[in-house]
Amino acid sequence: MSYVSKTLADDEEIITRANFNWTYSFWNVFFFLLGLAPLIIFIIGQAITGKSFADLMIGYVAALVAAFFGSLILLFHMVELWTTEIVVTTYRFVYKTGLVSRDTKEVSLNKIEEIQLRQSIFGRLFGYGSLILRGTGVGIIELPAIDNPIDLRRTIESAKSNLRRYSRDELSGDAD
């Protein structure tokens, strides 16, 4: 069960979950492949040249070290992706990271003062951008390389509007 699902209030519901764009993982995958390339080259080179493993031992060790570090880079990134939650609920915005230790940034929707969108030319082409939320008493929450940032911004604004409407209806209902 996700962190957000565990912390929902009785009448609170999840509206949407945001994801990172594939470009957020580009450099991590690139370094993984860069680390794996020497190992593949040595295996193919050994098959083509017919040299023994002992003749290429130093090259294999270096290639294995590169593959290990490339794999480590990708593994840490994948854990970050798997353990990050970006959620809009009916009452709040939640940005949670961490596997063993947990870091959460939560802000009530009615406390969000500003949502800033940053989208480069490549961001517009590939459908990603960063959102920066500023809230009362929270400071700044920056979301890097989010998929469809305009949709997420629209969802937050709609949820804020619905919350205001609900609060207004509740107040007018109490006055009757």
C-alpha cells in the first residue's frame, strides 16, 4: 500500500498520480549502457579473435567494474522512481520520496499560492516540464521532468476550485 493511500483522511480521495517523463531517466540509462558496452565489446571481441579469457583478463575486470557502476547508477535511479509518489487528492498535494527513509512534502490545496511551469523547447516536444509550487508555510516544492505538466497544473487548479466551492457550500448550508 502506498504512503498516500495509508494517510488518506476518511472523506479524502486520490484525484491523480503524476509520473516522471522518460527523459528524466535518460542519463541514468545512458550511463548504464555506457558501463555495459565494454563488457559486450570484450565478449564479442573474444568470440571473433579466439583469444583466451586469460589473455583478456585485465580488460574483462575493467569491463566488469564499468558494468557494475553503470548498473549501480541505474539501480539507484530505479529505486528513486519506484519510491516516489506525486499525488493530488481532494484536499492536498503530496510529494513523497525515499525507500528506507522517507521525505514528504505536503501542502493543503487551499495553501498553494502559486504554481509555476517551466518547459523548455525540448520539454514541449517531448511532453515534460517542471512544476514549482509555492505554498503558505511550506516553501517551495519543485517537481522535475513531470509528464504532462500542464495537465497536472490543471488538475491542481480544478481540485483547489472544487475545494473552495465545497467549503463555500458548507458555509452557506450552515447559515440556513
